[in-house]
Amino acid sequence: MRNTTYLEREDIISVLNDHYQDEEAA
């Protein structure tokens, strides 16, 4: 069984990063 939670976590982090950068630019 692969560690899918790691990939999911990476996905969430990237999404949060995008949102954070958007707020910083505002």
C-alpha cells in the first residue's frame, strides 16, 4: 500500500501556498 496521504498533503500544501501568495499580492 502506497503512502497516498503524503501526496494528498502535498496537494493541500500547494493549494494553500497559492492562496497565501494571492493574499500577499493583494
